[in-house]
Amino acid sequence: MIKPITEKRLYNITLFYLSKYDSSREKVRQMLLRRIEKERQQGNAIPDTAYDMIDSVINKMCSLGYIDDNRFAENQVRILSRQGKSATAIIQKLNQAGIETSTIQSFLHEQKETDSHRAFLWLKRRSKGGFRLKKPTNEEEKKLLYQKDLASLSRNGFSYTDAQQALRKSYENTSDD
């Protein structure tokens, strides 16, 4: 039996989704639009008011506190900072989720981690820089790996100076071994 698209059904779909994932308004909207498109591709009838129902469901979820863009942005900035993501990467990811850049930057400024510290965390997670398990044997190999690590950090959104600071710090912390 084909279930029709109703506001109640969209509400239940959204409630189930939010019980698993913290989300922004825009991500919930995208999820519901994908769901409606899937129904359309299966040949099911989509009411003309489907998009109005989506807006209504999202507004209800926001008024109930299930969707809060500020809470979502703050949590994501904290999580991504600890993962060693650059400020640029964090801004891009949250912009895709529909969060304004000014909101993201305000939460980034509240974080104690600087971009050079995030780069250090990134090196540690990836076992690069001074955290390499297999240490370079000669100066030429050291220089090559240093350049590769700099390039890798810059591809991940870190500035040249932040990458240099993080690499220098990583070698200082592991030189005792």
C-alpha cells in the first residue's frame, strides 16, 4: 500500500531523522525534498502543497526546539575543530548545511583552538610530520617529507604559516623519542 504524502507523514519522517541526527533547517529541508523526489520517481502522487507542508513541518520542529541552527553550528564547530579541520573547511561544511558565515565565525572565535593547533591535531590524526611511525633516514628524505606534509596541510585549508608552525611543533614534541 502506498502511503500518501501528508503533513503528518512528513512530520514523522522528520522526527525520526532528528532522533538520529542533529541537523540544521536547510539539511532537514534537503532531506525532505529528497524524500519527495524519491516518491515522485516511484510514480506516487505528490500534492501541490508538498513544499508548503515542508516549511510548516520545519517551522514546527524549530518552535519545539528540535531544530536549532545555532546549537548545530556550535556543536559542529567544536567537533570539527577537535578533528583538526581548518577554519576554511569548517566554514565550507557548515555553509553547505545552510549556516551563515558570520554565525560560524563567531563560534570559531569562541574556540580555544587556533588554526595552527588544528593543523597540529590534523598531523597527529594522520600520523604525519613528527608523528610518522617510519622516521626519515637522511636529510633529503626529511626535506621531501616536510614538503609533502606542507602540501597536504595546504590542501586541507591551512595557511602556509599555520602549517609551518604545526610541523615545527610536531617535530619538537616527538624529538624526545
